[in-house]
Amino acid sequence: MLMSSAVRLSIYEAVATVTLRNPGKLNAMSRHMWQDLRAAFEQVHADAQVRCVVVCGEEGNFCAGGDISEYGGFRFDEASLCDFHENDVWPALQAMLDCDVPVLAHIAGNCMGAGMEIASCCDIRLAGTAARFGAPIARLGFPMAPREAALVAREAGLTVVRQMLLEAMVFSAADMKAAGFLSRLLPDEQLAAEAQVSARRLAALAPQAARMNKQTIRAILNASGAGVIEDDQRYAYADSAEHREGIAAFLDKRKPVF
């Protein structure tokens, strides 16, 4: 039986897991998967119980790019190509960027093209030593869409992105850790367990503070470092139960319960 591509969302104990799935294609993103990805993150964003999101792929790979088998149906017409990037791809990436809880990427195997874009939307990126990174689409005769390229360049750096796009270079996980793209590099056999430990650690921290920090970081990025973020509500958390619990727990020398 042919298994269809999909992005699956599961939520357990305040941790949401978003799994990229395209059997036999290293989880390459189909149009349907981009739509699923947007829906998954919109659902997470609306769920006040979720405190952390883990993004991963099935069968030992993160995402090998786009599903090239679909390309003949839309890539050779300007209007349909625009529709794909502006109404399928970017809204999904924007939904990830708009997420107000920490997003952790669990990167195994191939992380190419669309995989780089998805990983670039994550706050913390963990990878196994065998992971590979790139966007060798110059071999396919087309560029990366401008907003998508800007996103990857912001997170991976222009030097890396120039080599990915202009030379079709593929980088090792060690290269990407040195470039600052990866938060942590782990032995492949330890990656899945460490991703779960990290997710639980994030979920145990103060959720209100995490959401406010995500909003502040997003504002800083959108302002291009233009200065202090002005917001009349930026100190409204002063009398919140979470704020009081965190301080009280520290003074009582106990673990806070958020």
C-alpha cells in the first residue's frame, strides 16, 4: 500500500511533536505537507496548554527538501509557482515563526532545502553527527525564493548560504555547529533521547515567561536591532502567580511549580 505524505501533530504532557513524514522520499515536503505544517502550528499557537514544540522527521531523516515528483504540476508556470511559495510555503514558515512557545528541531540525517527553511524557524536546533545540511537547488535550475533565502541567511549566516546556493555545497553537522546554526551536536544514538530531555526541560520552565521572551525575540528580529521594544504591557506580569511562584521557590530553595 502506498503511504501518503503528511505532517503529524501529537501533544503529550504539554509537549507538542510535529513529525514530517513522506515515506521513501526522506520526508521531502509535498504541497499537502506545507498545508499540514501551517495547520499544526496554528493549532499549537492556539493551545494554551502547550509549552514546547519538537519538530522532527520519520525514518532517520529530518527533511530532504521539496517533493520533486510534484514539481511538473506547478513550477513551470509563473502564477502557479508564485501561488506555491506565497500561499503554501511561506504561510507555513510564518506560522512557525509566530509560535509563542519554544520550538526545538530534532535533526537527523538529511536537512536540505525545505528542511533548512523549517529548521531555521526553530529556536533551538539539536543534530546528530551524521546529519547533512544544504540547499543544492542550483543543480535543479532554480533559486531559493527571496523570503525563504532571507530566513535561512539570518539563521545560518550569509557565508554558509552563499556556498549552499551558489556552489550547491553540502555541510556536515560539525560545520553547521561551527557556523552557529546548531545549538548542540550529539552522537546519533543519543539524539532522540536528548531531544526529549530538552523538550521536557523547556516545558517545565515558566510558560508565561517563555511566551513573552518569544514575543520579545520576534520583535527584536523584526525591528532589525532598532532599539528597545516599546510595549505598554511589558511589565504587566509583575503580579502574576507565575512570577510570584518563581521568586518564592528560589527563596524557599525548592523547585518551582509552574
